[in-house]
Amino acid sequence: MSHSSTSSSEALPAKVVGAARFLKAVALAAALVVCAELLCRLALGPLGHYWQYWDLAAAAKFEHFRERARQGRAPALLVVGDSTGASDIDPASVASQFEPGVDAYNLAWPADFPLAFRACTLPLLREASRGIRVVVASFSPRGFVESPEADRFESAILNSLICREVQGRREAAHYVYLARVRYALPFRRSWFTGGGLPGPPDRAGFMPLDGGNQEPPPARSASATEARVGIVSLSEERLRAIFDLAELGRQKGFRLVVVMPPISSDDPLVAEIERQYMSRLSSSRNPAVDVIDFRRPDFLAPTDYKDGIHLFADGARRYSEHLGQALRERLSSR
């Protein structure tokens, strides 16, 4: 036998052994990954959707509502919208004047402007609206105008994993629990058991602004905005948030009331946006929408405002009581 043939016969087993070792390493790595995935599923499963939210407090607020609705205990009176609802409407004060003892909850969230609302909150209402009798929607009219400011504020909600999932824009973390670990780290004390997750928000979701009895904010000069009054217009895409919510009310049997929130600004641009917003709501020919106008109410003083559109806690409770009375009068007449 030649030297070359001997070398060939000895090299072949070495290649086979090397391939076998490689396959064993791959199999071991795969097994470890599978075990790690199973462990993550065991650890993170009790977290539900909490890990997907843009904010821990938002997770608690929205998931508490989801769980209540899942159990058939959706609140009869629900507040939705942006910060004008979250910080200005106290559901307990509204309920005390509307119907004492009625179950009320505030699901509004800062920067939950129309695009974010349609993408994230409205789908939750579609699956959880059973038992809801009245929905109060409070949005700043300025949120219905396309602007870099609105886009910036909405981006955190629109780019959240919970919103992406609702829209069908799934990522690896929606399928693979290993990819969820970094999102779930804020809840690590709740792994495996689900115990210790953020509980129901205080004050039934109401997010009051501390302070008050301060000097009112200085009025801004209107000269810079007067020239823009003639060109501002509302976004049809953003207005769809109201009309889609009204359609859902028709389907599910709840009454929609849209509130024009208190405002202290004399800015002519803001006034034009308000005018267009009210005009669209009144001309929508949508009998499922009631509109209650609380702009510049006489029961609020300038010191009740933190800024032009947000109220301190005491003013918010006073406003909420008047809102409850208005709801009772408006809905009892129908």
C-alpha cells in the first residue's frame, strides 16, 4: 500500500469524528436554547401584556381595565382620551353627580392623541366594551391637527410593542420569550408568580396634577399665530378616532359623549382649531355623538389652570362634578 493511500484512509475517520463533534455541539446548543426558551415561558408567562407597554403606570392602568373587562366587570362609565381626560376628569366626582354608586374608570392617558388612540386604545375597547354604558371622550382639539409636536408625543405609544401587536406589526419578542427578557426586566420580581405586578391605579385611573392657587400662567402673544389662522385645518385621519368610537358605540350599545375640555387660552389659532372641531362634530350627522362644551367655564378661576388646558387637582374635581351634572341632564333627556 502506498503512503498516499494510507494517509487518505487515516484522514477519513478524522473528518467523520470532526463532523460528529460539530453535530453534537449544534444539538447541545439547540437543546440549551430550547431549555432557556421553556424557562423564559415559565418565568414570563404570568406577566401577560405588562412587558409590552411604553410606561409602567400605563401597563397597570390599561391591564387593570383589560382584566376587569375579561371578568365581565367593565366599568359602566368610562373616560378616554388624552391628558385633558387623564388629569382633568376625576371619575369619582363625575359619578357622584351623574349616578351615585355607578362604577366609573378613567382610561385616558397623556399623549393618547387620535392616532395613538385609534391604534391602541380603540382595539381594547372593541374587545372589552361589554357592560359599558357611557364613554366620555376628552381630547385637546389641537391633537386633531397634523403637527411635529403631536407626532412626537404620540410616538412612544405608537412605537410600543403592545401597539405594534394590535396593528399586526409583530416582532421577535411577540413569538420568542427569550427576546422578551430585556423588556420584562422592570417586572423581574414578578417572574414565575405574577405576584407584585403594578396593581389597580389609585383614584380609578385619575391622574391629578398637584398644585394650585398659584399665579395664572402668562398669556402668550397672539401676533405670531394670527397669520396662521387662515391655513390651519384638521386632519381627516385624526378625526376618524371620534367617528370610529361612535360607530363602536352603535355596535356595542354604549353612549358616546365628546367633551370640549376647559381652556384658558385666548390664542386665535387655538380658537380656530376649536371652531373647526366643533363644526365637524356638529355636522357629522352622527346621532351617537353628544357634545358638551366646557370651554372657559365660569366656575374655574385662572389659578385653577396649570397651563392653558390642564387643571390642578381642585379645579379638576370641580370641573368633574359639573361634568357629571351635565351628563345626567343630557342623557336623561334622551
